[in-house]
Amino acid sequence: MTETSLVDSETVERLLTTPAYHRWLGLELVRAAPGEVEIAMDCRDELTADVDGSYVHGGILATLLDVAGDFALVTELGVGLPTIDLRVDYLRPARPGDRLLAVGTVVRRGRSLGVADAVVTNGDGKKLAVARGLYSTAAA
Amino acid sequence: MTETSLVDSETVERLLTTPAYHRWLGLELVRAAPGEVEIAMDCRDELTADVDGSYVHGGILATLLDVAGDFALVTELGVGLPTIDLRVDYLRPARPGDRLLAVGTVVRRGRSLGVADAVVTNGDGKKLAVARGLYSTAAA
Amino acid sequence: MTETSLVDSETVERLLTTPAYHRWLGLELVRAAPGEVEIAMDCRDELTADVDGSYVHGGILATLLDVAGDFALVTELGVGLPTIDLRVDYLRPARPGDRLLAVGTVVRRGRSLGVADAVVTNGDGKKLAVARGLYSTAAA
Amino acid sequence: MTETSLVDSETVERLLTTPAYHRWLGLELVRAAPGEVEIAMDCRDELTADVDGSYVHGGILATLLDVAGDFALVTELGVGLPTIDLRVDYLRPARPGDRLLAVGTVVRRGRSLGVADAVVTNGDGKKLAVARGLYSTAAA
């Protein structure tokens, strides 16, 4: 598709790293290709969900997975897309100190709707969580 | 059930407001009853997801919904529960400045698994997002 | 809304009971009101999923829940709607001989998308499964 | 894992083709390997969901996806597993006359819970629907 080649990595990176909450999380663009994206982030202590600070909040993983799915479509469409729904499966907890890698992949890109998958792994390459999201491509 | 009466609001509030990420979000316990909980939070500018800072990140709503579903079960079990999976439907964007109210309700509490629903509304009472989560009750 | 009053029960019933697979399942319209519908079906032995024929296939419950969510929107829109995605939680097995009652309720009806909830209970009023579906309202 | 080699294709096929509803659907085992399974079925006219009989009921796809995910785990565990929850994304309608192929793959197999993915394609190799399910492995 012609239009997918128009989205350069600089645009994807700017859209990823400018929003306030993305900056607070420290999201980094590792790689962008048409329909696929890799994003990294480091788990700080202030992201923990329990009284003992032993594991990272599932909402952080959900956020990272949502962003990865969204940006898989961004690589083809060049604009951020509203998430319509998101489903997350938690497989193993993330720990403070973990460097997380999220890979997002387009499953289907339609004129009004897009589906994308996302996987988060830790530094050992263990899958921590997987997600599938539905995004609105109508505004793109 | 006898054991549900053992979880007092102080315990629920301590579990809610002690974790680092919950404190950063500013989660507040509004009300706790057996199988139901209400949690509030204010949307700061640093929670926004777009370049213009016009709307709050969906991952924040996912986090709040996850916590509300989890704490609906906490009111009956007295300990935080691992989320197994979570499904979020986004209905309307949250805006910076919004005060969000999340209501979590137990759908089913089994010996090893619990299902809970959660709804987030804004100050006008508009539904912004709904979720359903599956939680592990085995450790409780 | 004016248009919701235009969908009479006869139209809803015809849309429900004409399709071939609905007839094979024996779906019956119990009640239709704007945004809400009740559908019944009897569980025959040929719907079982295990070697011993002891429980009804989860796919049957998924189908009934999907239809209930869809027809909650049909009561307002007067046409069948494509399901975009569906999420089912199984709480208890249905048994051959059970008479199932499915209640579908509109969560949100937008111009292009609708969200509906559905619950299936058995004759004892026990919840067997719950679902939430996203439907395309664009063609309505 | 030693135990995965104990599940021979005959056992998988017997578990797949004996249940009454599976027989009615005409499910066929195409291939079974540890953690992966392929299942085929033909779409008869009586599986249609609309008044015109133009497309196959989404509940049929949901059933096929559920079975494919379940049997991906059956190839490793040798017994049918209860579905805890299932999430289906519909991408394109199936038509009467289509021969469907469902591939199920294990995402994670734990002691009490298993996650599996499933994809249904038609004879042209087009993806019609994808799903992710959570299954109870506790009884296996």
C-alpha cells in the first residue's frame, strides 16, 4: 500500500513520545515497520500495585499493550487512533527493575475498524501479557 | 457469608491507597460494601495521551476499571487479587480536569476465580468506559 | 427516541425466528422492549459437548448471548446487526433439559457502534454465562 | 514434556468427534501436534443467521474457535477442558458452502489455567475470525 510508506519513523516516534502520560512512563520507540512496532519501557518502583511494592500494576501492562496495538496501526496510518475495546491476558507479573518490550502487530486494517495484537515480554524474553485491541481507523 | 463482614473499610482503604502507583494516581475510596466498591480519582494533565493533551489515556481508565473490579472482590476477601484477564470497552473520552468515579461489582465469586464488572463515569454521570475482569481468588 | 418506538414485537420476532440456525436452536421471543430483549431456548441432547453428553456446548451459550445482545439493539433499530466482537464468561454449565433464558440489554447505542450486555440463566434463575458484545450499527 | 507425547491423535479425534454437537457440526480433525490443532467443518445452509440465509451465524464461528483453542490444549493434556472465558473478533462473514479451517495454538499452559489462540480461515485462506480463550487445566 502506497500510503503506508508515507509514515516515517520520526512521525511515529513523535506521536509516541510527545503525549504527557507516555513521557511519564518513559516509552521508547525501538523499531517501526509497516504494521508492526516495538516499544520499550523501564519499570520504576512508583509503578507498583501492592503494599510491598513487589510487582508492577497490571494497568501499566494494559497501557503498554494498548499503545503497542495502537502504534502498529499508526505505522500504517500516521495518526493516533481511538481504542474502542481492549482485552488483556496476564501471564506473569512484571517486577520493578524489569525492562519491558512490547510488540504490536496489525491483525486487520479496515476502513473504519482495525484489530491489532500486542505482546509484552521482559528482559528474559518471557511473555508477561498479551492483548488484542479494536481501534477506530475512521478518522485516519 | 460470615467472612465478608470481616473486611472493614479501613483495610480496604489501606490496600487501595498504599501501593505506589495508586498513590500517584490519587485513588480515593468513596464507599465499600460487601461485593461493591466506589473509587474516585482526578484527571491531571500529565495523564493525557495525545500531542495536544486533550484526552486522558485509555490505559488510565483501564487501570481504574481493573482496580474497581479487583476491589469489589477485596471487600469480600480482604486481600488484593491478581487479575487474570480484563476486557475494557471505551464509550467516551475522559478529559483533563474530570473527576472520575469507578464502581466495581462482583458478578461471581468462586473458590479459585472471581468475575467483577466495573463502570467509570465522569462528573456529569456519563459512562466513559465499562469493563469486566477475571481475578484469581485462590490465594485469598 | 422516536425511531425506537417504530420497532414492533412482530418485526423483532420475525427477525429472531426466521433464520435457519435460530430455528434449529428453537429460539423464542419472550419479551421485547426498547433496548431490552428476553429470549428462551430449550437444551436438547444434541447440543452437548462432551463424550458423556452431560453438558451443553459453550458455543451454544455464546450463540444465545450473541443473539440476545444483538436483539437488544434490534429492538431499537429494527434490523439485525453484524457482531464485531464478543466476550463470554462462563460461570456454570448448562445441562441437557435446561430451559435457558437470555436477557440482552443495550449499554450504548452510537451511530456506528453499539455495545450490549447479555446474561443467560437457567430455570432456577442461576446465572450460567454473561457476555458483552460490540455490534455495527452503521447499516441500520 | 513427557506427558504431551502421550496424547495420540486417535484420542484427540475421539474427543473431538464423539460429542453430539460436534457431530452435528461435522467437525473433522485435520492435524494434531503438541500445542496445536487444525479442525475443519463445512458450512451448511442450516447454519445461517439472517432471513436471506446469506451468512453463517457468528455463534458457529465462536463455537469452532472455542473448540480449536480447547483442543490445542487437549493435544497436550488428553482431556477436554472447561472454557472459562472466550473473546471473539469477527473479521469477515462465513458463507454457506464455505469449508472452514480452524487452527488452535497454546499461548500458555499453566497448572490451573491455559490460554489458547484460534483463527478461522475459509477456503481462500482469508481470516474470518480470531479468538483467544481461557481454559481450566486444573482437572487435567
